[in-house]
Amino acid sequence: MSMSGTSTARDLVEALGRGLPADRLVVDPDVLAAMSHDDAEWAPAGRAVAGVRARSESEVQHVVRVCAEFGAPVVPRGSGTGLSGGANAVDGCVVLDVSRMTKVLEIDRDNLVCVVQPGIVNNDLKAEVAECGLWYPPDPASAPWSSIGGNVATNAGGLCCLKYGVTRDYVLGLRAVVGGPVAYGTVTRLGRRTSKGVAGLDLTGLFVGSEGTLGVVTEVTLRLRPALPGTPRTIVGAFAGLPASGEAVSLITRRGLTPSVLELLDRVCLEAVEDWKHLGLQADAAALLLARVDTPGDYGKSEAEALAAAMTEAGALWVEQSSDDVEAEALFDARRLAYPALERLGPVLTEDVCVPRSAVPAMLAQVGEIGARHGVRIATIAHAGDGNLHPLLITPPGDDAARIAAQAAFEELLDAAIGFGGTVSGEHGIGLLKRAGMRRELDPGALAMQNAVRQSLDPLDIFNPGKG
Ligand SMILES: Cc1cc2nc3c(=O)[nH]c(=O)nc-3n(C[C@H](O)[C@H](O)[C@H](O)COP(=O)(O)OP(=O)(O)OC[C@H]3O[C@@H](n4cnc5c(N)ncnc54)[C@H](O)[C@@H]3O)c2cc1C
């Protein structure tokens, strides 16, 4: 049966309501509108028929079964901090919000594993496992708000992923409500909880980064690490231009140095954070590189010195090794707050390109060149050590010509990254904003295989259709 007309929409809402407690269902237009988009600028959002704030796996099953019966799209949603429109409603859909499924179901200290529901916020999970002397490393700058389910669905990266890996490296297994080869609404267990395991195809890996297009994740089994001992060392280098800071990144990579963090922050970002939060930051350089070394003892000290030397050799104006935690934390706060600080200046279109690390200086030069040619103001933050750059295209509010120029510059930056052998998305996902770019990047054979997988696992095309 396909969704058409208001009577069918009413039937759908009634069918949803029959299997759910009353407080789960959202039909109020204002609340529904707020649930219908993520944090991405100018990603189109359709009109949802209803929202459901599920609190259990069986409620998720009910929603998927009803949507399959009505042929209605299901758009899974975590915290809605996505930057590509992945959680945006499509016309006639049900937005399935799992952000209230926040339980830690198990912390297995003996095996360094935990099992959680998908709605738990990244930092809340970190805090819970820290009480057991354990650590969950992936740390997107949105960690205070974004959910583990969203992190899994986007394969989120973050600051310390340079040394410790991205979300994918920590997902051992999951449970998901799926359709396709099994009846829609079936719960399937994927993966394992052992540290190794090769039984069958890696379907867990397929779900990680699938942006809600293969099913709804209802439980995640995560690998943990022991908490790190000691206090990390911070090294800050200031540069006269963005490409010079990129040269330092290339040199650090070439020398095989492995800081736990290597982030870039330009002057526009520093000034925006300072104007907002008054952290006492001085923006006396075009760009700062923030590095952290968490190796304890003398080896950590020599790693920090080698990093400082590489920055100096690459032409830093000054380099400081901070022993002052307050000062170092202020700089990392500035890094985390850069995006919301810039949003105060006007709509921000966020790039997420990732290039081979030797190409970081050339890509940063392209950012300046493309911005200047289109007359677009671009601020840049980057997980520089991964080659993952976030040029942030800032436009004056309500200026249509500026929006069109920014969108053209956005596409050119994607092409520049592809030209350097890079990718259109390092960690935010494709969503709606990078669909055309992804099609320019991927091999036609890979695209055809991807479509075939989707068709076979979701023949009704109801799981977050039109995304990715
Ligand atoms: C200030 C700021 C900083 C950020 N920094 C980073 C960063 O450093 N690194 C990074 O990777 N990202 C970053 N992001 C982007 C964003 O936080 C991540 O993409 C995050 O993983 C999204 O999580 P969420 O819970 O908000 O998911 P949502 O935005 O709610 O959803 C994201 C995608 O996941 C799908 N989804 C959500 N839950 C489920 C589920 N249970 N089952 C199936 N599909 C699901 C949605 O359909 C959508 O496609 C940042 C965002 C902001 C606003």
C-alpha cells in the first residue's frame, strides 16, 4: 500500500498510536517541524506525517512494521546534530527519534566491552565507563550532545581519532530493526563481542556509516580501552598563513610522529569564539595548530619536542609547549566551540572534505583561492592530522546571492578534494548535501554495488530514502 492523501496519513497515525503509549506520538506541527531537521544549513526538509519518541526496541519494531504496511518512509533520528541533512524528514515520513533510549545495559570490565542503547549521548557514555577506569575514545566535537546511535550511523570521527581510530574501530556488534530478506520489523543481531571474529560477512561494518538507510540501530556493543594515565602535553604552533600550518601537518606525518590530537583553528574562528565566550584568547596569527601528546614519561616528552621542532621547521611564528592546563583547555574549548560561535555570524555551510595528509597544504591553499573567487567568507577548522578539513562557508543572513555563491564554492571544494585523491566526507556523512559529490567521487561499479545492497536489504525503500 502506498501513502497518498490525508485519509491515509490519518490511518497511518492511528495505526502507530494503536501500538504505542500516548506520549510517544508527536503530531503537533511545531514540535514535528523541530524534529524534522538536523544542524545542516540549507539541506531541504520534507513534511513528516508524525514523529515517534521511542523508548524501547519493541516500539521501534512497531513503527517499522506500520511504516512498511503503509509504504511510509522511516527517518531515524538521534540528537539531530548531524551536519549533512541525514536526519531531515522526507515528505510523508515518520521521524523515529531514539534519543530517549539512553540505557547503559552492561559494562564488562573483564573484557573491555560495553552494551548501550543508541540514544545515549557520547559524553554521558564516556563518564559512565570512566567510573570503571575505562575509556571510550571516539570524541566528535559534538560529544556533549550527539548520540552513540548517530555516531554509529555516521561513523563519526573526532579529535583523538588520529591516534585512536573512528567509531567503526569500536563497534563490535549491534542490534537493528531491519526489513528486506526478513520481515520488516524483525530484530537482527549483527557482529560479536569478542575482540576478533570473522564468521560471515562484516554486516556490522556495513551498518556503521549507513546513515539510517539499512535499518534502525537499537543496541550497540562497543570496544573500550583502559583509561589513560597522566596528563597530556599540549603543543601550540602559530602560523602566518593556512598553507604554512598545512606544511607542518605534512612534516609531522612524514616524520611518523603520532600526536593524540592535531587540530587546526584559524583566526576567524578564534575571534568568533573570543567575541562570544571571552576566554582570553589572542588571535595574533592566521592559524593555530593544537597538538596533544598523551604518551607518558620521557618518551612523551621527546615526542612533544619533536612535534614542536617540526612546527618550527615548517615556519611557525612561535611554538609553545603548555604546562598550564587552563590555557590549553581554553584553546581546546575554542576548537569545540568554533562551529556554534560562527553560526552566530550567519548561516554556515560546513565542508567535511578529507585529503591525503601530504595534500593538506595544497588543499588549504585551494580553500583560500575558491573562497576569494566566489567572494565567500570561509573560516577553517580541521582535524588536520587526519587531513580532514572543515572549511565553514559563512553567509550574511537572508542574502540569497551569497547563499548561491557559497553553494557553488561548496561543490568546487568537493571537486578539489576529489582531485587530490581525497573524499567528499571524512566523518559527517553524505546525507543530502553531498549526494552529487559522492556520485562524482565513487567508482560506477562501487555505486552500483551500493545500490544493489540497499535494494536487497530494503526493497520497499522506506529506511531514510533519498539520503547517502
Ligand atoms: C558543533 C558540532 C560539532 C561536530 N563535530 C563533529 C566531529 O568532530 N566529528 C564528527 O564526526 N561529527 C561532528 N559533528 C556532526 C554530528 O555531531 C555527528 O554526525 C554525529 O554523529 C550525529 O549524531 P546525532 O545523534 O546528532 O545524529 P543525527 O543528527 O540525529 O542523525 C545522524 C544520522 O544518523 C542516523 N541515525 C541516528 N540514529 C540512528 C539509529 N539509532 N539507527 C539508524 N540510524 C540512525 C540519522 O538518520 C542520520 O542519517 C558535529 C556537529 C556539531 C553541531
